[in-house]
Amino acid sequence: MTGIAGELAHEQAVVDTMYTRLDTLRGTTAGRLRDVRLAGASGTHQNRSERDAFATLYEDRAAQLDAVEDRLVFGRLDLSDGSADGTVTRYVGRIGLTDAEHRSMLTDWRAPAAEAFYRATALHPGDVQRRRHLVTKGRSVTGLEDEVLDLDTEIDADALSGEGALLAAMAQGRTGRMSDIVATIQAEQDRIIRSDLSGALVVQGGPGTGKTAVALHRAAYLLYAHRRLLERSGVLVVGPSSAFLRYIDQVLPSLGETGVVSTTVGDLIPGIRATAVDEGQVARLKGLLLWRKVVRRAVRARERVPEQEIPVRVDGHDFVIRPRDVSDAIARARRTHKPHNLARGAFVRDMLDRLTDQYRDFTGAPLSGEDRSAVFEDLRSDRDVRVALNLAWLPITPERLVADLYTKPHRLAEAAPELTARERRLLFREKGAPWTESDVPILDEAYELLGEDDSVALAEARNREAEQAREVEYARSVLSSTGAGGGLVDAETLASRFAAGGPSLTTAERAAGDRAWTYGHVVVDEAQELSPMAWRALVRRVPTRSMTIVGDVAQTSSAAGARNWDRMLTPLLRDGWRLAELTVSYRTPSTVADTAQQVARAAGLPVSDLRAARDVEGSLTVVRTAPGQDTLPEDGAVVAEALGLVKELVGPDAGRVAVVAPSGSVPRLAEAIGGALASAVGAEEAARLSAQRPEDAQVTVLAPRQTKGLEFDAVVLVEPATIAEGPGGTSDLYVAMTRPTQRLVVLHTRDLPEGF
């Protein structure tokens, strides 16, 4: 075979060899892991430690080898070796592979040797003669995309293929998971991915510029390049929604990295689920940095000096809790600089010491150490004393503290005098209302200032001691009944081995369950939506301020979000951040992108200059369904357009269609389109096409804000003017207009916003 067919056959043979080697390594790793597990828990302590270390090593290696099954090999470099006609071929993939003789077969995409695959250009080719992208499906090579960078190189023109990997990738249908664009990362993106770890890197880019792909691949690259630094602390990825996290959840594992925690701001605190969303002014108010002072004042309000002396009687003796003593004890406890609930222990001990001194003064006799301890304990366990000291220094949970601010107007008025009466009324809500995403950063502030309730910590410590005692007793019975140990192992040692035999948590698992965990790096996507308080919560989690922040201030829909990076970030990061821009849109056809930018600029949004990489014939269609009417387009017109696109795009390539409408119309349109689909293709097929999760469905109906971070082959946009008048304004419209990769169909009855 010659020409393109011959090249495909050649590359298929290479890929087959790579997968054969991968399968061999999987079998070898599985065999070694099996042998280690069969060895059991015998031998010396050193032998057992070595066995556990090897088991962990083989488990991690097996997981890595399984994770790279899809698109193991995606690139090839033809490099000049310096001789007159010599060429070296280097294949690039998800991980590095060597053959049985330890000769390199596949170069890891993050390794320095692979940089040319991303950085080389026709202007600066370096040693690269040709760059080839391998298009694969499963283990089969389905296409080739060639770029000749050295025009002096003699390459058979008949053996070249494709229009360029980037454009081909954009012409394919979207799937329910984010397309892994490792093979199409361009030099602009690569410079950002490999940027220095230190400080905060802000990546500003318009719709379709690959911000999310850049952020995730940067996380994988940093974990690779700075493994020793990051493997123990991990990386936190913060996205705008759970749907978005599901959409990208396969990208990092497919690159072989599993030390990553993915979350939303609403799920940032373990055990707290934010199930509601604040809009407009309420979201703006809750996002203000003013809450630093508000929460601190609310905490201090739980540290109160009584207005007058409080008499208490304990075991027939009279004591007095004096305001002066309480004031001194509070001041001394605050000087420990511990959180409120932890500092409470110092306050209580100080007050009990003062009351014990009163007993000594009343009796006129010195107290021995044992006698003093007895009096101290009697005072500590007395109900009246406990009540009086709790009133002076109340232990309280973060949830209770913040809920009281919302449900008790006098509490908020006391803690937030800067807010107007109207603003405080906006923040009021009934007891038991669900937490919102805007509440979580405020709760996080409260957790930081309150700490753990010392009584809870003491109870947990007592439970741990009791559990340990039970384990020792069980170990003692085992040794007694079996005669094991031969006198060389005592019950305490055996119990400790029982405890050590539990599951070993990964860095990601430990970090996800610990609110106070500090990460080595934080990645924030759709960062323009975060409030100042949300940024404060994130910065708290990365003391080094090493962050990758991606977003577009022209797409900000939250009233608390950023309209300008400098104004948002400088108060928190000072001069510890830098800006990089992505300027090429790989997603949106140029006609659609240009129109969206015109609409955004006409509304005064800070739109970045954006160059679309491609155009699609017929990519924009505008239909006025009922001229002159001030109502939404009829459901029938929307359904007809949606079904037409479904028939055109949904098929073997799994194209995806979204109907984006004002939020109030979404339920009705979803029902109408579901019914029409069932009639057209049958109930079972309709259910498959309109799966509940938007990132899984091939046909879905969404409000504009729900489409953030997602992309579709085609979008039916319903009544742009109504969307522009909604809570997110023209930002929501700009987001909705820039979701399609192929076609945008606009249906309207009202006049279109300026810029169309």
C-alpha cells in the first residue's frame, strides 16, 4: 500500500505495538501485586512495611496503566538528527513506555522531549520536520493530520493527510465528556500550561478559546513537573457546577493524574451541601468582604461580660462570678489566638481557678494539690456554674452562628451596622432554610474563627481512648486463647497492628474530607463568577498562592462576580498574580463569534479581542416567528427547529443539540420537546436522547446560566431580548450565543438586542 492508506497501515502497526506493550505491563503489574498480597502479614516489621509499600506501588501503577487506555498514542514528531538525510521519529502519548530492553517507545506528553510537539511552528520549527496527529477510536487509527513545518524537507505529498488536527477536532460531534485536546494544544496554550508554578496565573479568554482544557492540562503538567512538591498536598479544581465537574471528570484521570480534588464552591466544606442559589442583590451582599468583620463581631458577641455579679452555690458554699474576673479571663483567652471554641477551654480553666481561689479565701485554709483538684472538679461539674460560664463564653457551631445572623434581625444589626435596614431585610430568611452557594464562604469564615467545639473534641478523644481499650482487650484475649506471639508480642502491639490494617486513603481522599487541608495548587474555572468572599475561602486553602485562574469577565453573570481582574484579585493577592490571554476561539464559527461580540460590546461588556479559527457555512440563522408580538416564540416553532437539528446532527457521531431559553420557559419547552421526540423516534429512543444530565443528553433544554462551561454542536436560542433582560443580563446572552460548534438558530418575536 502507498500514499495515505499505507501511512494509516503503518501507524496502526505502531499503535498495535504500543498497546501490546501496555497489556504486557498490565499483566506483569497484576502478577506482582497478586504475589505481594499472597505473601500475607507475616515476617518482621520491616518485611511487612516493605510488602505494604510494594502493594501500594503496584496498585498505583495498575491504576495509571488502566487510565491511559483511550488514545494512548496521539502524536508523532519527525526530527532532523543533524545529518544530511537522517530523521528520527518520536511518538508522543499519555505516558512514557519503554520496551523490554528499556528503549524508549513512547514519550510522555509532559516530558521536555515532547515540548516541540506543542511549541514548534512554521516560523520556528526547531528540529521538527513534520508533526503528525493520530486520530484514534479505541485501539484503531482512523485518521492522520499532518503539518509540515520544515518546507525544505523532502516529504511525499501523497503521504500527507488532513486539514490540521485542530480544525478536524472542532468539526467532530461533541460527546458527553470534554474532548481531550492534548493533541491539539497550540503554542499559545502550551506556554500557559508550562508557566512557572509560583504565584497566581490568570488566564483570560473568550468563549471557545480552550480555557478549561488549558487549566486541566496545566494541573496535570504541574503534578508531573513538580511531583515531590505536590504529591503530598494535592491539587484542588474548583468548577461552577456539579454538571460541569461531571463534564470534565475524565480529563485528568485519563492523563494519569489522580491526586486531584474536584469541587464547587457550594461543596467546599465537607458535610455542608448548598442546595439553593442566591440571585441579584442578595448574592452581591453575601459576597462582600465586609463579612470578615461581620463574622468576627458575631463571634465576639458570644464572649460577653455580665453586667452584674452572679452568685452561685456549690456543695453548701457560696461563690460569685464577678464581671471583672470574666473580663480578665476573656482577655487572657483571646491572647492565646486560638479559635473561639478552642480558646474557650482556657477561659473556663481561668474562671474555675478564680472560683477555687474564692473557696480557699472563704475557708482560710491552704489547699493541697489533691484538694484543689477536687474543688475544681466540683465547680466544673456544677450545672449553675456551667450555665453562667456558657453565657459568658458560648460554644457554638459555625452553622448556628451564621443561621442566627439570617434569622434573628437583632444579631445581624449588632454585627453588621454598615448594612442598611433594607439590605438586612433582604438577607433575612426563615429558620431551616437551605444553605446557598453564597453562604458557604461565610460559613468557611465562621469555621476559621470558631474552630472545633472543645467539648466535641474531648468527647471524640474519650471515644478514641475507649475504642483503643476495647482493641487491647480483644488482642489480649486472642493472645490468651491461641497462645500466639510466644511472649514476643504484647496486646498493645497486636492492637496497633489491627488498627494499621485499615484502608489507606489517597491524598485526594484525605484532602476531600478535611476542610482545613492546604493544597499545593488550586485551579479555578469560570473564575469570573466568584465573589470576593469566595476568593478569600480559596486563598485560605493555598498558602503559597499558587493558582491557575481561568475565566472571562465578559461572561460574568453573578452580581457578586468579577468585572475586572485587577479590582477583584489585587486586594487578596496583591502583586502575586499575572495575566495571560487566549485570543483564538477553536469552538465557535467566526460568523457566530463575531455576532456575539458585537452584541456584547453594544451592551458595554469588556469583551476580549477574539479571532475565530474557522467558519462553517450557514452557521447562523435568525428567524422571526411572529413579527410584532411581545411574547415568546410558539412552542411549535421551537420544537420544529430542535427536531430538525436533531435529525441533521444526532447520529453515529453523537452530535448534541441544546435549546437555550429564558429560565421560566425551560420546563414547558422540555416537556414539549420530549413529547415531540417520543412521537418522532419512539419513547425509548427519546429517553436515551434526552438523558437527564445535560452533559450526557444529545437533546437538552437549558436556561442560559446552565450552559456555562458546556458546548454543543447546535443551539436553538429562544428570545434573546428576554434573556438579556434576565438576572445575568447580556452576559448570559453572550454565554448562550457562544456554545455551538456548528450552528446557532435564533428564534424571536421581539426586536433583537443591538449588535445582531
